[in-house]
Amino acid sequence: MFSSQGPTLRELAVQALSSTEHGYDLLAPKFDRTPFRTPGRFLGATADALRPLGPFESGLDVCCGTGAGVEALLPLCRERVTGVDFSAGMLAAAERAVPGPGPDGPAVEWVRADARALPFAGGFDLAVSFGAFGHFLPAERPALFAGVHRALRPGGIFAFPIGAPQSFASPWYWALLGFDGVMRARNLLWRPPFVMYYRTFPLGGVRADLVGAGFDVRLRPLEEFGRGRDGSPRWRLVVATKA
């Protein structure tokens, strides 16, 4: 799962015993060589699904990490793309990784801020987020979604991929359940907490919170990832539009 250039077990242990923010500061230089980075096929599938909904003037990547989502937004946006993250280490890595704009490309900017209190108001046509929602407890989702809603212009879109629930027969179901259990035990026994869970972002609750924040919510199947035995998509793109 990890390349020889990725973090060692000792480095991962130190990160896991740190706060969420400091843990990512520590992991940032090697983050792109871990399985935690959103795979390119998810970024590409999301960009392909969003392209017919454009054009977009300005885009926002919420919890941008090392900038992979910002790179996916660059071909979709004409004016500017902003990456926001609370980890100074991840933002520094993003600035190194994402090439500067070409003569006709959108401007790129990086903002350090907590996603639960985004410092934007009405400046974006499109917002995305990849692989970050496990860092927010269910009670924090309304503030997160309200901040994204506030950052968008009327008619703006907030989009992100979401997977179908794993069946009891899937090894992934038990692996993710076990991981979340370990993290809950860690956070009961150790301070500061490191918030990272895989099973706290179910579609039903997410949709309700998006509607509560003022979004109109639609789902688009990401057919690249196939369908389950019941015919339902394995992955969908949530497309939440600000009325």
C-alpha cells in the first residue's frame, strides 16, 4: 500500500498520535506517496461529470490537501481556482506540486482556514471536496455545508463523489468498521484527538444536511466505477446547487 518513498510505520504512528492538523503537517511531504491521496480516476471522473455543467469562472477545493483537486479544477475554471486547507504543511506541499498557471489559465491561490468556518462569501461558481469528509463528525456537517453554501454564488454547485454502502459480505465493510473502532478507542484514550472515520458520512444524512443548508441535491452515477449486483451505481457524484 505504501511506496518505499512513503512514510515509515514510525512516522505514521507519530502522525496518528498527533492532532489532526499537526498530523497532516507531518505527513504532508510524503502524502502523495500514500494510499490516502485521492486516486486520479476519481478526480478525472468528477471533472468529466462536471464539465457539461459549466463553464465555471471560479472554483474552490475544500480541504485541498496537496492540491490534487485543484489540478482537476484548472481545466474547468476560467478565472481562478482556490485551495483551502487548515494544514500549513499540506498547503506548502500543494504550492510545490501544482504548476503555476499558463498565460491563459486561471489564477491559483492557497488559503489556510478551517473548513468549518470558511472565510468566503459569494465568490465561487463551483466547489468540490475529495477524501476529506471523514475528518468531520456528523454534528459538524451543518456548519461545513453552510460555509460552502455561503461561499457560492446563486446557482453555484458543490460536488463530491460518494460511494455506495459496503455489504456485510464485503471485506471492506469489516476493515472500515475495524478502523473506525480503533480510531474511536484512540480518541477516548489519547489527547489531542485525531478525527478520521470512514463510516460517518452516509448519503441519507448528508443529503438531509445539504438540504438544510439550502442546497438542491441531485445524484449522478459515475459509470466508470460500475454497478453492484442490484444495478445501483457503486459511486455517485453528489451535485448540490445553491438556489
